[in-house]
Amino acid sequence: MSANPLLPSLSVVIPVYNEQDWIERSVGALLASASAASWPIEVVVVDDGSTDATPSRLDDLRERHGITVLSQANSGRFEARRAGIAKSSGEWVALLDSRVIVDEHTLTFLRDQLVEHPERAVWNGHINVASEHNPYAGFMAGLVKVPWRKYCANPRLMSYGIEEFDVYPKGTTFFCARRGLLEGSVTAFASLFDDLRFASDDTRMLRWIAERERIWLAPELSATYNGRDSFKKFTQQAYFRGTTYVDSYIASPGPARNALFGALAAGVVGLVFAAKKPKTTLATGVLGAVAAGEVVKKCGATGPEARAVTKLLPVFAGGFGAGVLRGLAMAVRAQLRRR
């Protein structure tokens, strides 16, 4: 931690599960960025029950760099982050995912902002996605360009509050806030599900924060996310995201919930139509995927991201829709049990 009283103290909490190929790169880039900023930081990594070589990688990082490592039975990212925040000691706490590579000058920008503008209490990282040779990551990166087009089409220093929460980037992939805000959001966290491994571990926390402080964005606060890189992992992620989307938005009125209801209605109509006219439905689906690729490109997606959306949209829609149905069933069961 920083011994300079003029510098704010920063802790970085990283949850990790089976990321033996990424955790060393993620921690290494973070420490390099801190060194470039001349800013000693505290790093707390929480191993969420990894079954690969991640624990040995963490032991090595602890020996070489003095990071703090916690281990727990697999309980999901929310519980891992909760444990990491509780263990950390910084005045400011950043959350970072284990597949995220922080850019070299990112912490210099963050340091200067916290020193010169301490009233800006919350920062969401500008996430670039390594998508040029990974269409699965490119699909996810392209898809979010549509709801977040107000920023993605024109990245700049800006902020937003709860009234614009659904239409600007947010997530705990790379997120920094004053300790009190993060601790308050963790305490207030309540999922629609009983099993927190499937809970929306970020949206609910960040919505609570946005009700109290504006969230700041800037392209200088940048990092690169390395997404899943196989068809199997992509379909699993689509299914999982469909489930967490229910927990994120079903109880919160706004564009995101409206989109969910609209997609469910379209899915039901599509299934009925497909049973009657399968060839027409197939042709319509292909045209829709092509159109979606053009839309995301206009919203700021790169060429590879737009092509990935065109190719993978039908697969994602099926997996995501199945995940939504699972999420709805889980929410109903939990509500019935709690009554």
C-alpha cells in the first residue's frame, strides 16, 4: 500500500476460478501499471475453488510479488468478491476479473483522477475486447454496443446516474469505487435466486451504487478482456448469461427489462411460426442476423465483431433464451420457498 499520504490507498480484488493460463498475465499487467504510476497497491486474489493449476500459479505470485491469496469452496464470483473486499484495506477498492489485462498507463490515469477529483467516487473501466481472432469474444463485444451505443460510438470522459443506468457500460470486469460504497452495495445485495452462483453478481450491486453516486467512464481507464475461445464455452456462457439477466433486470423497470419481455414474446411467436413455415422462418432468421451485424457496426462495433454477431446470433439466441427460462424457473421457486 502507498506510504505517500498524498496518494489514496488502493486495493484490487480479483476473483478467479480455473484460470491457470490467465491469472499470471492479469496480475503481472496490473502490477506493471501500478509501477508505471509509482503507486504501491494491495492485490487480493480469491481462488473460488479452482480445480486446475490456478492454486500453484497463485502460490508463485504470492512468493514473487507479495500478493494476498484467499481460497474458498466454489461459491460464485459474488461471494469471492465479498471475501476479497472484506480482506482488503484500501480507501478505494477496484474489482478486476482474472481475464482482464490492464493497460500500462491506466493506473496513472486513475491515480490522477482520484487525487485531482476525489468527488468522482465511482469509475467503470473502458473495456476493449480481444476479438480480432476470437469470434466468440467478438460476438459479446459487438452485442453490447447496441444498448451502450451512446458511449461506445463516441468514447469520452463522462458520467451517468441511475436514470441512465441501462444505456451506458457497467460491470465488475474492471470497476473502482470508494470502499464504503462497495461495502454498502454488498450488504444491500439480494438475489432473486437461492443459489448465488447464478446470481447477477454485478448489475444489482452497481444499480445500488448508481442510485447514490454517478458512475464515471473514460477511454483512458482502459483494459483488455480476453473472452472464451471455443464454441462449447460460448454456448455455456450464453446459457449462463440468460439466467443472470433475469436476476439483473426482471425486477427493475426500464429498457433492459422491456427488451427481455420483447425477446421472450418474439421467441414464442418464432417457435409457432417455425412449426408452420420452417423454410420461411430460416430465411427470416438469416436476414435478421445479417441486419443485426449492420446495426452493431453502426453502434461502434469493429468489422470482426459485426461479422461475429451475424454468424453466431442464432446460436446465442437459443442458449440465452434457454438460460432465461431457467432463470425464471429459479426465481419462481425461490419466491415460493420464501413465502
